[in-house]
Amino acid sequence: MSTVLHLSASAAAPVQYISSAIRSAVQKWGWDVHLLLTPTAARWMEAELSELEELTGHPVRHRYDAPWRSEPLPSADVVLVTPLSAADACAWAAGITPDPALAAPAEASCRSRPVLAMPYWHSETDRQRSVRRALEQLRWDGVKMLRRRKGYKPHPPGEGNPAAYPWEWALAAAERELRFS
């Protein structure tokens, strides 16, 4: 039985490269990937949704459907929330989880499943008190933040490089978390 990865992604620029992360998770790690996008990320990726479903072998979840019309989401062995936007970090920390991309990691952390998150935002956003408080709350809730020396370092405003986002590093961190949890 393969590891079930819930890969949740916010509407942040690196989401355009998520297919490479899925390929790696499936081919290199042998994981069963279930992709969850925020509604805005799903709109951004609308043209690629069929390809993403083909890569994962599962529907891409980005909104709630009636329970009798949807395939149940299997329990995750590990949850990786990446890229995480500042708005979604603040909403998630406040318990505002209006879509599967935020609800699944919130539920997983309550079930003592490993949940890791890696942001993508600039250094000015990183200095906002609301963002700092949100990250502190998420850590308190058991979320392992992959940032600074342990992952993504916020970029100066206007200087982000979404193509260089460290997807492989995040996947390797999720694998390490599985081994030691």
C-alpha cells in the first residue's frame, strides 16, 4: 500500500509548476497523490486540471460537492501545503477553512497526521504581524513550517522566482517527517 499524500496548494505563483512536484511524488516516492487547490488556484490552473487529474489518478478537489456525488478523500499519511499564500495562512490559522485545500490539513493536524507547509510570499508580507501570528498559531496546531533555513525564504518584493520554488525539498521534508513520525 502506497503513502497517501494530500497536496494542498494556494493561489501563489509557484502553483503553475505543481505538475512537476506531482510527477516526482508519484515517480520518485511512489506516493498516491490527492491534489487539493483553493478555488482561486483552481481558476488559475483551469486549463491544466485534466492533466493534473491524469497525473494523480484522482479528481482535483477545489470546492465541496454533495457527499453522495463525490469520491471520499482517503485519510492522508502526510499533508503538504505548498505553496501557501499569506491570506490562506491567516485564514487557516483562524479556523476559516471554506474549501478542501484548507480543511484537509486542518483536519489532519487534529488527527495527529504530519502536516507541513511551505509559504511563498515576499519579505514585506513576512513582516506583517497578522502573518507572524498566523504562523505561530499553525505551529501551535502542530504544523511544521518549511521556511527560512528549513525551506523557502521570503523574497524581496517584485523579485520572486516561482520557477525556482523548492518543490523537491518540500517533498523530501515530507518523506523525512513520515519516517520519524
